[in-house]
Amino acid sequence: MSSMVAEHFGRCETYTFLDEAGEVTGILENGSEHMGGVGLPPEFLKKNGAEVLLCGGVGPRAITLCNELGIAVYVSDARTVQEIFELWKAGKIKRAGADDACEEHKL
């Protein structure tokens, strides 16, 4: 829970999976094409059971694909996994839309 939140979710080294109580259920290496693997990051998350994505930054295509796959996206400037989870659980961060995408990915 003390792991740092990556600035851009598709390029992070690992994904921390939590249950609704905040217990870590797994830490998986990013196996998407962004990191030399196969598939898009949202597809990788869905394949591994994600329903919610809490991240520091995300592109508009990833937000759209996550929504299509049934993954709710939340963006925050929280520094640690524990901090971003607690903010989400308390309802203090809003669900991300196109306007919340990283600036470098906006057209």
C-alpha cells in the first residue's frame, strides 16, 4: 500500500490489485504492449479482473476503452496506493472523463 502511484497508468511497471476493503489481492507486472507484452493496458486489467482503475494519469483512448470494458476510471494526484484508495473509498475523487486525460494525450 506504500507503493507510489505511477504518473501514467499504461507505463507503470506493476499494477496493485485491491479488494473493496483495501486488502492487496495481487501485484502484477504490466504485461501490456506498452511494456513489451501483448494487448492494450485496459485489456490487461480487464483480463485480470479489474473493475476500477485508480491512477495518476491516463490518456483519452484508455479512458474510453476502460469504460467500454466496464472499468471505472478515477484520476488523482495522490502519491501512494493507500492514499488514492482511501480518497476513492471516501468518495473524494470523481470518475474520470475525457477532460481528465493527460495533457500530452489530448488532441
